[in-house]
Amino acid sequence: MGIFTIYAARFRLYEEGYATLDCDNQNDRFTVNDTTIGNGALTYPIGLISVDEASMAGLVAETENTSNYLYNNLDYWVFTPSYMTDEGYPDVFIIRDYGGINNTGIGAEINVRPVISIDSRIYVTGW
């Protein structure tokens, strides 16, 4: 089984060594109500973390990191494709139970860990 298609995030992280929050395709920018910046397709601002966000938070491909806030001793999905095999089987990125970035086939039964998007103008005060 060989790799047929490598998606941009895998190339960036494994070959180029950087992550980005830029999204060139407006249709891939999921937003609530905003069709100027994004696609306005969401009812609620909740989803899965992207592999670029996980990388920016300090996680590294296939490297243990149990002190990162994203570590929870469980495998869980991220919302980023990794590659497509020449047989047509997609692999997507996951956060592994050891706190590293990896990938697996979409048939795997693993956890989800939702994230919410908060407007940058919101201030949190007090405890």
C-alpha cells in the first residue's frame, strides 16, 4: 500500500517543518454567519482542533509530550487529512495517547475532543 496523495498539512509539518492558520480556500473557513471571511456554514462555533493548531500548541509528530495541555492519555481525532493511499484509503491526523501527532485510517475507533472558537474581543476575568 503506497501513498498516492499527500495533503498540504502533512507536507508542511513533515517536510517544511512549519504550521499555519492561513486558509486559502474560503469554502474551507468554517464560520458562524460570516460569509465575508468564511463560509457561514456553522450553527455553533464548535469543531475539532486542526493539526496546525496542535503543532502551534507545541505538539510534534511522533514525539512524546505529556506536559502539554492537549495531552490527555487518549488518542483523539483532529480535523486535518494526512494522505490518501493509492488504494483510495484516507488517513487523517490524530493526537496520540503519548501526546504526539500521528495519523490513522478513518475506520479507527478513537475519541473526539471538541474545541470552541471564541471571539478574540472577549475578555475573561476573575476565578
